[in-house]
Amino acid sequence: MTKRALISVSNKDGILEFAKELVALGYEILSTGGTKKMLQDNAVAVTAVDEVTKFPEILDGRVKTLNPMIHGGLLGKFDDDSHQAQMNEHGIEPIEIVCVNLYPFVETISKPNVTWDDAIENIDIGGPTMLRSAAKNHQYVTVIVDSNDYATVLEELKAGGATTIETRRKLAAKVFRHTAAYDSYISNYLTEEEFPESLTMTYELKQNLRYGENPHQKAAFYQKRLGSDFSLAYATQLHGKELSYNNIQDGNAALQIVKEFEMPAAVAVKHMNPCGVGTGVTLEEAFDKAYEADPTSIFGGIIALNMEVDAATAEKLSHIFLEIIIAPAFSQEALDILTKKKNIRLLTIPFEQAKQDQFNVVSVEGGLLVQEPDRYGFANADIKVVTDREPTKQEWEALQLGWSVVKHVKSNAIVVTDSQMTLGVGAGQMNRVGAAKIAFEQAGEKAKGAALASDAFFPMSDTVEAAATAGITAIIQPGGSIKDQDSIDKANEYGITMVFTGVRHFKH
């Protein structure tokens, strides 16, 4: 009996050569629609599916292959006497190979101004059904959804007349991953609830990593196909070694901070916390400030910049050991300077998508936490001056800078700033006054006349007392403690101006 292969693909890359090879190996090709026409136009003998089903395509092509003559051939067990008897009774012949890929739903909904009707019409029904039937019956049927697998299948067919069970099982697993991903894109497109009763997300492998957080941990990097381009997953790497697990974590942290700023800004990150943030009239000035903020910790760090890197900035960057520099673009002069360093990673990311909202997803043992991003900045805050003294213009600028940065620092978090740069960062401490003392120690004499930002309220007045001792003159914090008045009184005692925002910025 002649073996049969059913081919119906929307992505026709490599399919003509694959079909010709199957014909040469003695397979009868079954096909339909555009695939059938393309094969026939290229002199490949094809049997139309409706010749097999004895039923025409109907409903504008919505029903073509949903027929027992097709699915019986896909699901029948080749070595089961009962199955074979039923197939013979109904004139159903087995189908040994299925090669199908699906209507381009994701590509359709990614187009600008796509209509609802266009999206719905690009939901494939027959394709996933054939794939799932063939994949379920992979003990007997070879199912192919990825053109990268054509060569492997042909190699095994030529070598032994059939594919191995190991290959068929791998291909079946790939099919179920593919159809599950396809369905998740559709369900997410149709879902209006923020937090539905079940959550399915699809990520595609971008690269295997050398190792994870530590050398003994295996790791890989996956990307969202429909995610924002403002992401390391979609960055263009212009130079340097491949990214590591820790590079990606730190780079993402740097991006989240630098997108807070409209003016030229530079952010240096180590271990997902900012060690220096600077702003300026020019990018060079902003980097100078970020470097000055902590010239020790910046060594081996990640730098994110929100403007095109020019030659002057690149020259200064080149004198420091850095893991990564991320920017919207690099001038040719900047590239010429920086690419002299063999290993430094240079990445570009489209900052015009920096404000696109996405949910944050964090894995925990046995589950996921999903939340809105912390979008609240200084402009969203319910600003209240709660002390006798109002901030000066320069203090307002420092408070705004501090509030923009502290939301990105691990809690408990204290940030000391002037109007252009961070001066001290206290991150990830178990008590707030401990975080403050770290920030004051780093700031040193620069804390005099500076501002302090706290990610959460002061449970008691000891942090204000420590701030006054360090020379802080302005404080911004959410407020909300039952002992707020103690902190207010202490600030008034030392002539410190204090602002409440009404918004907490815990970060874990």
C-alpha cells in the first residue's frame, strides 16, 4: 500500500523541497488550499483532500479536513486488528506523515489597526485538530510542525524507511507545545479580565545561558513574542560576549530606572540595585554624576543611558571596566571607541516603547504572583508638605529625583540625593534606620543640605534623628504610620522640610 503524507502549511519555507523528497521516497501527497496549488504549480503530484473525504470545502474554507476520512487515517492504530477492520469497513487509509503549520494568528494581531473579524478568521481550527490527532498517534504517525525538522525526518526515512519512535515522540511533544502556545495567544487576545480564573503565558526560547545565577545552576532566557520591545529580550547586541543570567537581571533593573527620566540620565547598577544615578544637560554630564555617585561600586557594573551615546561620553565609559552599556543608540564615533574593548556588551533598545505597560510576574514555589507594575511616580503622588518649612526649589528637585530612584531600590530602601544625582543608597536592609545609616555613610559630607527619600513610612522618629545628624534638610516619604506626628515633630525640631506622598514603594 502506498504511504501517504498530508501537507497543509501557511509557512511554506522549505516545503516544496520536502514534498519532492517524499514523492521520491514513494509517498502520495495529500493537500488542500494554497499549499496544494503551490505544489501543483511546481509539478508535484498532489491528491486533493476533498477527493479523499468525498466532501467539498465549505463555509469559506472553514471546513476542509474535519472529516473521518482524514482523522480516521491519523488516529487509527496500524497494528490493532479492531482499528484496521473499522478502517477497512469505511474505506479509510492510514496517513503516515502529517506536516502542518497554522494560520498566522500572532502575525495578524501584531499588525496595526487589525480588525476583530481579521483576528477571528485567523484562528486555525482544522490545523491544530490534525496536529493533535497525529501527535496523539505518534506511535505510528510522524507529525511535523516546524520546518527545521524536515531534514531530520528525511534523513531517517532514507536511512531506515521510517522515523524512529524517539524522533516521533519528540516531534509530538513539540506539536503539543506549539498548539498550547497557539491557544494561549488566542485566549489572551480574547480575555478581558485582568486576573482570569486560569492564566496561560507563552514564552519562546531566546538562548541557552552558560549558567544561571551561579555556575552550578543551569539556565535559559525566554522571551514574550508579543511583549514590549523595550526589553533585553529584544535588544540588539552590537558588540561583546553573550549575556549572562546576572547581566540580564541587572540590565533589566537599570532599564526600569532610566526610563523614569526625560532629561539626559545615566544609571549604574550592581546586583539589581542602583549604585549611581545622574542627570544633566548632556549625557556626558549625566554619566559624570552617576560615576561620581559611587566610583567604587560602578566597577564591573551595568550602565543604562537614555540618549544616544556620543564620543565624549564613550571616551569616559571606556576608561572603566563595565559589563554592559545599554542605550537607544551609539554614534559611530562612540562605537569606534567602545568596541576596542573586546568583551564589553553594547546593546540598543527602542526607548520610544519605554512607557508600555506590562504585568509583573514573579515565580514562587508552586505558583506565580502577578501584579501591575509600580507606575506611580512623583507626578502621581498626593504631595503634602507636613512640616512648618516648605522645600526650596533645589530641594524639590532633589526630592523628585530621590522619589524616582527609591522605588527601584530593594526594601527597606533609603536614597540620599541632591538635585542631579544620588549621593548614597541604603538597600535591602531589615530595618529602615539601618538602610539610612548606610546611605549616610556613603554620602559622607555630601549629605549636608541633601534630600532623603524613603520607600515606606517611618515607624518611629529615629530615622529623622539620624537624618538630621547627617545634615539632611529635606525628606520625602509616603507617611501613614501611627507615629507620623513624632517624625513631623522631630523634623520641625531640626528645621527639616518633609513631604508625604501617600504612596508606598516596597520592592522585594
